[in-house]
Amino acid sequence: MNDISIAFWMAAKRVFHPKILMIILWPMLFALIFWGLLSWLFWADWLAVLNDWTRPVDAFLQHYAFTWLAGTLGIILLLLIIAPLALLTAVLIAATFAMPMMVNFVADKDFPGLERNHGGTAFGSIYNAMTAIAVFVVLWILTLPLWLVAGLGSIISILLTGFLNLRLFCYDALSAHASRAEYDTVVQTSKSKLYAIGIIGALLYLVPVVNLIAPIYIGLVYIYFNLARLQGLRQ
């Protein structure tokens, strides 16, 4: 676990560098403004659709004296849908647009001698992001009923977000420097640690204020961890 700790420490040292500060807040702020605006425009319409879908469940809950839950079920479901979508938007922006700039910054500062083999491509990055998001969304929808079981929904959410972090950030962290074979080797030999970093990131997303910078910070952690592993592999 020492290599994970080093990656978090190095990312913490760099996250407030002026060049990083220039990009640190806008992924989450853009996501909050974007989904806040959509919610303001379409909240009533979305809620009406969800209320139609949940009407049989409302009847069941009212029959068993859960009237308070029946009256708010649509709102709860809508919030459970919007919140991960806002987070997904922020993480996607961080992975797609901020990661290349951060990789260049970290490589120049801390890995100047690491050769760039360009095993990844822009198309590969887009394909990786779309695949990761599709899997995340499908699993999120399938596991929504588990939120009715106390605590289980939160655990599933953290596990899914950890998976999303791994899939989105790892590819972009290595695409400029690793060959395809090197990428596969680093990921396969470090998968449990990479997932652990993703889980820690998922927990940071839940902390108020911290979650504003968490996507960029976790991106930095993945860059430091993966480039260090790549450097060790070549040595």
C-alpha cells in the first residue's frame, strides 16, 4: 500500500499548484450548473414521469402505512438519478479534458525521463469513456431498488463509482506514455490497488467542499500511481 500512499501524497502536493488550480474547480462547477439548470427547467416534467412509474409502488406503500414514503418516492428517485449524473458529468470532464493537461504537467515535473510510447489514442479515450459510462449507468439503474434496503444502496453506489474512476482515469493516465502491452501489464498487475484508489475517490466525492476538487485530485493520484508503476516496469 506504500505506493498508493505515495501517489496520494504527491497528488496532494501538486493539487494546489497554480497550473492545476486553473482547472481544478470547473469540472464540478460546470456539472452542478448544468444539472441545476436542467432541473430548474424540467423538474416538474421529470417528477411527473417518475410519479407515473411509481404509482403501483405508492399504492403498495400506502396500503402498509408508509404514506410518508409514498408521497416522496418520486422526489427521492429523481434526486438519486440527478446526483450521480452530476457526478458522472464532472468525472467525465475531468477524465476527458483535464487529464491530458495534468499528465503533461506531472510528467514534466516528476517523470522527465519517462519515454512516451503513445499506446493510447483520442478515439481510444472516447471509446473507453463511453464504455465505462454505459456500464456504470446500466448497473446504477439495475441497482436502484437496492436503495430501499438500509445502507445497501450507498455501498453499491461507492463500489460503482470506484469502478468508474478506475475505468475513466487509468486509460488517460497511461495513454501518452505506455505502449498497449505496458498498459495491460500495469493495469493487470495493479488492479486491486487501482480499484482501491477508485473507492477512496468515491468516498471523497461524498465530502462537502472536498468533492469540488475530488475529481481532479483523484485524476492526479491515478497519474502518479500509474506513471510510477510504468517507470518501475521499465527499470
